[in-house]
Amino acid sequence: MAPEFLESPLLRAAGFRHAFFCRRGGVSSGPYESLNFSVTVGDDPENVRKNLALATRVLAIRDDRLFFSSQVHGADARTLAGDETLEGVRIVEADALTSRAHDLACSVRTADCVPILAADRRSGAVTAIHAGWRGVVRGVVEAGIASVRDLSGANSELVVAIGPHIRQAAFEVSEDVARELEAASPVGAVVDRSGTKPHVSLVRIVRGKLAALGVPEDAVDDVGGCTVSEHERFFSFRRDGKIGGRMLSAIVPR
């Protein structure tokens, strides 16, 4: 079975190789079944290595050119020149990776957080952003978009895709968290308080932030998918806890 992944029609039309990988089509077993991309959750490192190799084939890059960092729910964006080593990047704490090097992929790993892949049509530069609720509050969307624009120059023309994540119906939070997210959102109506606890729409906040950053609405694509409610397709930390897999979202500069 080949790795299952989702694509953005906007990114594909702009000529960018990319993938929002789902959980099916890998070699891992048990709670990590089957396309898990993280060693730290307890999976067999050899299985993770094989899963990463499957991803590089989809992206048409070498096995040693798939980059991701140590994600900490912050707002740091790291720009890759292309001469870095895998291990050197993986120990760096960052929640966005950006590059113009044509032979690598920038990627993030998620299991409920919002994966965002952005690219500049003119320069070919890309960024992969890991946006959990804390990162959204701290400004990771803004940092990632700023980093790709820094590489692209004044005439950048961005296209952005939002991947599978925990959707509003499943994202129940405390009132304190709801207020933090409301304060960070440039648009209203991001919290539903009709139930016993607030539920928040992270995608509405992300879209609002992108609009505030000058990205046109028709240049933003949401590929869909709720990580919590679609057990067969996606891993979810909220649903399964610490013992479970992590998905990968990746994009190759053009």
C-alpha cells in the first residue's frame, strides 16, 4: 500500500511538490499504525526510517534531504540554506522551516496542530509551519510568512495550504485558553460557547491571520480533515494520548 496523502490544488497548480501525509500506507504497527514519522513517541526507529523513505519517494527527493526541526509550540522560524545536515536541523528548536534550496523538503510533524504549507509563486521559496494553539497565540503564522517573504523579496506572491487538524467540534478548551485565542485572532466568531465548554476554530484564526498579513482569500486552500474524528485517516494526540503516531506535512521549493 502506498503512503496516503492529501494535496492542495492551489500548491499543485503553482508547481510545488508537497504532501499532507495521513496515517495509512506505512510500516509501523500497534498504536503507531502505520505511517508514523516520529521516534520520540516510542515507535521502532527502523520503522520510522522506512516511513520517512516512503515520504521522500512521494516528494521525489533523496532520503537525506527531508528536514524537520524540534518543535516546541513557539514562534521561531528557521531558514535553511541547503548545506545543513539532518541531525543539525533536527535538534534546533523551531516551529517553521523555510528554504529556496531546490533539492530538499521543509516539513513539520503534527497530531492535532495545524500544518501550514506556504510557497511563493515568483521565487519558488517555501515554508512549513507547525501551528498549535500556543504557536498561534505566540505568532508562528506571522513568523513563518515573514520568513518566506524575506527570501522572496518585495514582489512575493504567496499561496498557502492548511492541512488536517483538530476542528472546532472536537477542540474543547478551557475558558482561559478560549480567551487567549480570541485575543490573538484578527477576526471574530472563533469561539463557540453554546455547550458546557468553549470550542475554538483554529482554521478561522489562521485564515484571519493570513488575511491580515495580506494573503488573498483565494490564495488560501484548506485540504480538510479532522484529526480527532477521523480515526482511520489521522493520528490524534487529543484522542489517543502520548502513545500514538505523528503525521508529516512537507513541501519542496520550486
